Amino acid sequence: MAIEVNGKSLEVDEEGYLADLNQWEPEVATIMAKEDGTELTDAHWEVINFLREYYEEYQIAPAVRVLTKAIGKKLGKEKGNSKYLYELFPYGPAKQACKYAGLPKPTGCV
Amino acid sequence: MADFDVPELKEYLEVPEPQKGVTNHLAPFVAKGAHQTDLGYPEELVDNWKEVAIEKMGDLLGKYRSLKVFLDICVHCGACTDKCHYYLGTTDANNMPVGRQELLRKVYRRYFTFAGKYFPKLVGAIDLTEEVLDDWYSYFHQCSQCRRCSVFCPYGIDTAEISMAAREIMNVVGKGQKYCNEIIGKVFKIGNNLGLPQPALADTLEGLEEDIEDDTGVKVRLPLDEKGADILLVTPSADFFAEPHVDGLMGYAKVFHEAGVSWTLSSEASEAANFGMFIGSYENMRKLALRIRKAALDLGVKRIVFGECGHAWRVAYSFLNTLAGPFDFLDQNYPIPQHICEFTYDLIKENKLRLNKEENDHMTLTFHDSCNVARGAGMGGFEGGQFVIPREVIKAVCNNFHDMNDDTIHDATFCCGGGGGLLTDDLMEIRVKGAMPRMQALRQVTEEHGVTNLAAICAICKSQFAKTLPYFGFRMDQIVSVHQLVSNAIVLKGSEQEAELDGTAGEEGDTETA
């Protein structure tokens, strides 16, 4: 399977996660979100950008708590909770936001 | 919300008319080549898969006497037929435990019994064909190996063992399941199901220490890889990552802190789960278990305590000693291994924890017995301890508790619907349908006793409920960890909560109590 981004065909797995993290560009997130019927706002991008920064440092997506804390610090305490993140990413911040950010899907009992 | 029919919750659990093949289409993603080879299996379906499958079946029949007995002794009495949550939720006849067993049994008869070899039609024996293999792949991944049916079988036939054998055969011919096999490979390479490397784990734990200090004013540590600690805590990696799991982890840390013991987590054994059991692979299960032994030896600990993980506790309680023993290097005065609930329960009995139940007064709790704890293990060294101890812990920290109906708890508990390697998005339909019996029992206590929350001691149950509760009109945050409740109620020495309770808040430097 593949998605079309800026005239290039990028390989994705069965669930739509990018096969090669290095092929990511912002347009990937926009296109994936569009397929889910979502228009990405600045609020979404805050999360996506944080995920990518964290991944670059630690080679894994951040834990939900790490993410909520970081967002809370950046955008104010009222947004530092998973309810806010689920409003942005109804399929789950860890999974849906990771997908848009081009990160592999978190596996395990999560 | 769903592109399939969500079962309706009725006043009583109804036994449906069996249908043919209605969930035949539900099969998980097949493992990729690399997922297979990491575990010692062929990359893809081998050319001579039939011969390999039959040979493997023969091998398993020789190794596991129980498997042969289970395949021989079923008298088709029907006692199991309405006991499987997947049958009740899907109505597919192959999800009746006997139906599921027959998928393997028919092939067993054909190749391993006299009558089946010579008069197959008379005894319902069939050849192994591609269609049969596909049915195996579908329906042996619609079994969470919860063993509820075996409780009701007059012969004690354990469908879980049959499912495990079938999955092992499928792996050996090159048709493994992506979810389980990818995860096992990650444990081999990185140390846990999530693929959480040591630096990320260290960072996460540091963050939790900060959070506890912010909440309580007390420095509670979550140590990692500390040599010479007394206790090694082995917990599911979901405890580092997901909610409500992480709230439970903070609860364990607070309990250890109050107990005044030295403890550590290990990045080598940063996973309690052992998916080797789900795929029926003794070799992989052993390899995973040996990581815990190695960590215990390297760190020089005296005790091993397991966090809240259902099947991990089955593997730990029932098999750890034969898989990775002997544990003669540990302190023999303590259970080897010990469950975190046992640890906390002992402290509660000895009155060593100060608990403020009112912190949980905004909730009315019920307890979901996780199948592998309920039917695959024990606790506390007395019969039924695995039912008593978690409930006693909850009651010690909560004022409001109500059990669900008797036929849905203890050893008759209904699986959450996501156990046994089914906790993957590609199986969401079977997970939601299989959750229905548990949801029905939950709704009943919600309506009759005002229950607001469901507590569990299994990472899979917690994630499964967080995902499936909303399909049935509940909220995702109604599932909580047992040690999350402990965490809420525990009054740490020297904490802000202690000062508030004792009326010493604001007094400088003196938080001592009489």
C-alpha cells in the first residue's frame, strides 16, 4: 500500500503507518488527516511536532502522560490532559497522532 | 463509531442461535517475514506446509499429553457451548468452544486415529486443506485463551491449550500473527513489548517522580537498573506508557516507598508480559522468561515482584520456576515471585500503610477478575486468594464497592475480550463483540448499585476496556488500576496530605504525628 504525497508514492503498512520515517514531510500529516475527515489546526500541529521531536531524541513515541504534560506546559494546564488530546485525535493520541507524525505505531498492551 | 454491529446490551445475557461463518472474515494481519524469523519461524507459508503442519501436530501430541487427551475425550455434551464470550457476542458456531476445538480435532482424527485414517467420513475426520488453515487462522485468533469454557467442561478440556497448539502449528508453517510476533521480537531486541529503549524509560520514570512530588511534596523514587536493590519489580511496559496503567505504577512506587524497601526496575526485564504463551511456543516463552532471571542475577536482587499484568502472573506463578528456575539465589522467606497485590495486602494487614479512603469517595468500584489471574494462577498461598486479595486491597482504600453478578466473577469471570494476543486494532470487531458479556454485567451493577468504575489488575484488560467501554455507552476513563486506587488513598509520611489530615498544614518544619 502507498499514499500519494507531492507527486511521490510513499509506502505505508496495512494500517496506514508510514513504512519509512525519513520520508515524512508535513504534507503527509495533512493528507492522512484528510482521509480521516480531519482538517489539521495549529493545535494538532503542536502535538505532531512534539511527537517528532521526542521520537528523534528517544526513538519511541512519548507515553501519554509525557505528552499531556508537555502540552500542558506549552499551552496551559487546562489542555494538559488526555481529554483534550482525545478531542484532537479521537482515535487516540498515541495511535492517530503518531500516524500523522510518521512514527511507527506503539505496540504492546496499549 | 463502528463499521460493524455493536451487540446490544439486554437485561439478561441471552444465549443466541448459532450461525454459520458470520465471523469467518475476522482474521488478524499475518506476520511479515522479519517478524517470523526473529522468533525462529519461516518467513512465509512454506511449500510443503501440510506435511510440516502434520509433523508439528504429531510433535506437540507427543510433548503435551494434555493436548492428546483434550482432543480424544470430548463427548459433545454441549456444556461449553454458551460459555464463550466470543460466541455470545458473535453467534458464530465456530466460537462455541467445542466448535473451535473441532477445527483442530477433525484434522487430528484424520491423521492420528485409526478410524479417521480409514473411515474419515464416519468419524468426522477431514483432510488438512488451505480452507481449513484459513479457518484455523480466523477462529484460533478469536479465542483469548481465557479458559472460562474449561471451568464448565465436565472433563476439564482446556480450549486455550488447543488454541495455543494451533497457533504454534501456524507459526511453524509460516503463518504467524503480526501483533504477537512483532511484539515478541521487540522484547528480544529492546526489552519490552513497546520497544521503549532505556533512555526513554529513564526519562519517563523521572517525569513520574516529578509528578508524585508535585502532588504530595514527597520525593518518591522510581529507580531503574539499580544494583543491590532488594526487590526487582517486573511490570508490563504498558505501565510506563498508557492510562490508567501509569497511575497504577505510581501506586506501586508509593507502596514501596512507604514500606521502606529498596527496589528497582530493570531495562533488561522491562516487560512482565510473555506473549510466548499466547502463541503456544515453549521456546519463545522460555527465552522471554530468562530475561527476568538474568536481570535478577545481574542486579543482585533478593526478591521479584510482579506488577498488574494478567497473563504475566500466570506465567510467573505457574511456570516461572520451570522456565527460568531454580531461583535459589533469591530470599526464600518470600513468595517467588510475589504479586504486587500480595505485597500491598500484607502491608495493609500489618497496618503499615496509612490510607484515606475518602480520596476515592467519588467512585463506586467493582472488580473485573482477569482471566489469567482468576483461572491460571493463585495468590497469597490460600485457595481463592487471587479473588480475595485484590478485593481486600480495593476495600481497604475505597468505601464503595459492589461485585458484579456471581456467574461473571471469580473463576466464572468473563474475559475483557482483548486477551490472548487479540488486543490489536485489526481485531476491533471481535474485541467489541467479545466484550459484550462483561459490559452487560457492568451495566447491571451500574444500574442497580450505582457502580461508576471498574478496577482491574491486567494491562490488557485496562487497554481493552479503555477502548471498548465507549462502544457500550460508558466512558473510557471508567476503567482504573487497582494500585491507582491505592495511590489515591495512600497518605505518605511527610506529605501535604498528611499535614492536611492532621491539621498541621502550614506549620513549618514539623509534620510529625503522634
